[in-house]
Amino acid sequence: MPDISVAVIDDHPIVCEGLMQLIAGFSGFRVIGCGHTAADAVALVRRDAPDIVILDLGIPGSGITAIRDIMRGWPRTRILVLTISEQPQDVLDAMRLGAAGYVLKGISGDELCQVLNRLIDGIRHINPDLAARILSSIGLLPDVGAEADASKLSKREGEIYVLIRRGCCNKEIGRTLGLSEKTIKHYLTNIFRKLNVHSRMELAMHAHNIGISERQGIMPDEPDQGACTVGLARRLACHGPDRFHPLLRG
């Protein structure tokens, strides 16, 4: 299978250079070009047809405009927004126009590699905490009840609950805990019932609101970071929200 081609669009040359060097070290990926404006992004996609475009919203000409124009002309292109903007409207606009993912510039190299692989697998991605803030801002945050609800969970259910809050899909949870995906689904059914939630989105929002964490003794051992998205790390140098929330594709 040929390497996945990636283009980088950012108006800061040092960011472009850093991303290109970083991605060049990812197995199965190659960088085929970079640009600094919305016009550069469209021209690069027209000329080189990259599989993935990593795009900052703050580029001259507007990242949102670039997403719209690329999706109109080359709808199979996967666009990953990499930006500093946490504004709910920016996220919603980008995803509605067809972006495949939205992450912040605090992301680590390992997490970026995870996200790129998710996009190639057809899984849209937004950091769960950011998704929760967006849903809250548009009035879609469900009524999840009292914090004490989480105490109803068994130790294993609590571990799965923590991993969902971190953004893991079922496959990643299974790898981390040494369980089959079928077993994970069984545990999720029990968790849904105990917490009185009806979808994976509601469960993710419950986990975000309660803020249950390892510090509360649910999960004392850190899981394999290579198998699971662990959260925002160091700096680099839905309408239908269900359509793009990363947790719904378990």
C-alpha cells in the first residue's frame, strides 16, 4: 500500500517546517507540499491531490473558505483543521463544510499520528473536551444527573468510562484493557443502564461534566499512550453532532 500523502497549510513557516519534519517520521505517511494561504491550499490540492490536508483556520484568505472550496472540487480529500481557535462556531463551520477532524495546536506528535490514522480509517475526530464545550454552547448538552451516578460503576466499568473521556474508541479501549470489542460493548450496555444515558454521545458528555479521573482512584495505572488518545499535550515548536464526534464510531 502506498504511503498516505499529506499537505500542510499554515501561515507561519516555522509551523509548516515543524509539521513537515514531524510527519516525515510517521510510518506510512509522506509530505508532498506546503502552503501559507487559502489559495495555496486549493492550488496544492488541484495539482497534487493529497490524501490529507492539515490546515490552519487563520491563514490569509480564510481556512473556512479553503475547506469549502476544496470540498466542492475534491470531496474525497480529508481535511484536518489544526488551529488555536476553540470557538464553537469555528468548529461547527469547519465540520459542516466537510472537514474530517478538528484539533488544537497543543496536540502532541503521537496524538497527531493517531488522528491521521483515524481519518484514513474514515473516523472523524474532535477532542472530546472540545466537543463537549461545543454541544454545551448550542444547548445540546444532556441532563446527566448527579455526580454520584458514577459511583454505581464497577472497577472495570470505571476504567472504560475514563478511557471514553480520553477519547478512545472501542478498539483502542480493547487494546488498552486487553478485552475484545464484543466485551467492551457489553460493558457499555451496563454503563448506559447505570448512568441512565441512551447514546455514546450522552455518555461522553456525562464523563466530561463529571470530570471523573484517575486521581479519584478509578484507574490508577496509565494505559498505553500509543493505543489511546490521552489528551492535549505539549506544543508543537453536531445539525447532527453525532456525525463527527470521535466517540460514536466505536
